Amino acid sequence: MTQILHGHILHTPQFGRLEVIPDGYIVLEEGGIAGLYNTLPKKYAAMPLEDYSDCLIMQSFADMHLHAPQYPMLGMGMDLPLLDWLNTYTFCTEARFQDTLYARRVCRQLAEDLISSGTTRVSVFSSRHTDATLILMEELERAGVTGFVGKVNMDRSGGPVQESTDESVSETRRWLENCRFAHVKPILTPRFTPCCTDTLLKELGRLAAEQNLPVQSHLSENTGEIALVKELHPDCHQYWETYHKYGLWKKGTLMAHCVHSGREEQEAMAEYGVTAVHCPASNVNLCSGTAPVRELLNRGVHVALGSDIAGGDLLAMNRVIVMSIRASKIVQIATGAPFLTVPEAYWLGTTAGHQYFGGGAGFQAGCKLHAVVVDDSAMPEPARKLDLTERFERSVYLMDKRHIKAVYSEGRKISLQK
């Protein structure tokens, strides 16, 4: 089936390069992008057309790190450092996911919130509970969100959500046996080294190799965390080695934060194809610091963005993009390093995440369409006519659900709940 979208097309095919096609056309074949055109070719003249005249057709967002069971505690505990925040709020909140009815309500609301905010691809931490994790996957699938979900593994220092090593492994296998979703796939999820024994990490590494599964976890977020990891693994010179020695540090591994990753750790990410997920709101909220994004990129590390709710208090990824710009300006004030421009930060929150899932460079031909249609006419009336680049920037800063007219995920137009 051929479909055509008409509107002002804006995308970032390269880091920092915004491409604009005024009054352009996106031609879709079975949900895949057949081409972008300034003028519609005659052969498509009779094909069905979605006319978004004077709206902005932009890439949808990819949230590469968030915690689904923390959705109910957004905006709570923001005055606490990381480890105290986990023990005071997080673990007891995640324990509620034992209740599958509660999990269903929360997951449904989260999934609808994500898609209506323009986020179509995700990599999500669930809780340790197998049934709740399957519910989360089901609700994301139903809402039109694509990507990865992981049942969390943690057999130490987990308070009310701690599991035994045997239980963690057996429940992970039960979960994997029941993952049969078209657009939402499993990812192994050791919470982070302090919450996982050596035995559990070894078993997860074996499972990753056995079933060729991707991995997500946390890395070098907080100085207290790093010191604890060193106590637990005195044989490891650096944090990343605690994952590497068990086969969890490999191409496709997602490591959130990387705030205090030095040169050696960054080089190890680049060498092994590990993606760093920058979570600016969370890192500032919990006073962890700010990831050295440009340094990571300059060393060849693939970097994407994550909301990291509920350490981060912003679920809408355009707000996370803005926060990444602000965080980079704080770094510039302190060090003189260049801050992130709007097209650069937008690339991190869109193209970088989509590429992790096999997407292309912006709206690249041959890839499934992931897009958001923004009607900015209800934003404050400007003093003069804005060009499309200015409208794009303002939309990144100001858009919310009211301005999102349509969302396309994996080539499908999604029904929005507002």
C-alpha cells in the first residue's frame, strides 16, 4: 500500500545537520519510506495523501533509558542522592508491581503517555516481576510503542524487591519463554553491579550468549556508586570491567549515565560498540553530574538520550532534549567546552536512538517511518513570520501533547489518547 504525507519535513540525517524540505512529501510503501520529495512525482498523484499543510513533520523520539515501575513516583525524592533515593523511594515503589492489576493500570497509562508525547521507540527497565514485565510489553505493544523491555535482575542490596539468584535466573528464563510480541522485544537487564552477585552476572552473561540477547544496565553514574563497585570487585580497575568479565559488555549493550566515565572507559565503549545513554535530567536532579557528551562522541562512542524516569522528572523527550542542551551549557560555563546546539541535541534524542534499532539517518529511504506531526499554530503568536528552522527550534522547546497532531510508529499511524 502506498501512502503520502505532505507538510514541512524536518529531520537530522547527521549529527548537528538539520535538513528542511518546505511543503515536502514523504512517500511510504507498506509503512517504509520510499522517498522524500520537494515536488510529488506524477506517478503518485492518485495515491492516498495525508495533508498536514503548514504542520511540521519531524522525527519521533527514542527514549533509551527509563524505569516503568517508577512512573508513579515522578517528582518525588529529588533532594536525595542516588543510593538514598533508591532505598527510600524506588525499591518500595517497584515492589507494588507484584500486584498485576496495579501493574496493568500503571503500564497502560505510561504507554499511552509515551506515544501521545511522540516517543515511539524505547528501551525500558521493568521491575523484577515476570508477570508485570509481560504486562508492560503487552501495553507498549497495544499503544504502538516499539523497542526493548527488560525484566530487572537483582539478587543483593534490593530491599523489598530483592530476589534469590536461582529465582532471578529461573524467572528470567520463564519471562523469555513468554516474550512473543511483534514490536516489543526482550533485553537482559542486570540492574547494576551493586545489586547483582558475581554468580548472577555470570549466569546472565551465559544467557546473553546462548540466546543472542542485548543487555542494558547502568554505568559510572555517581561517585558513591563507583566506590562501592570498587569494593565489590577489587580485581577490576574500572567499573566497565565488572560487566565485561561476564560477557555483558558487547556490541549493542546500553549503558545509562556514564557521568564519570574517563578516557579508558570511553575507549572501551567505542571499541566494543557499547552505547552510552545520556540522562541529563536525572543526573542533575540526583546531583550526579553531567555526562561528557562531546568527549564521548569525539572518542567514537554512540550516544543517545534517556528520560530515566523517575530520577528524571521529564517523560516527554523534547523536554529531555532541552535539558541536555541546558546541561551542556552548565558544562561550558565550568569548562569552556562547546554546548550542544538544538540540531545536535535533537539528533541525540531521535536519530541516535532510532539507529540503535536499525533505523537510518533521519528519514532514510528503506526504513520504517517514525514521525511526529506538530501543529505549532497554537503556540504564542510571534512578532514576525518565523522560518522553518525557527519553528523547529521553538517546537523542540515548547511542544506538548496539545501540539502533536499525529504519530507514526514503525510505519503505522497511531491512534492517540489525549
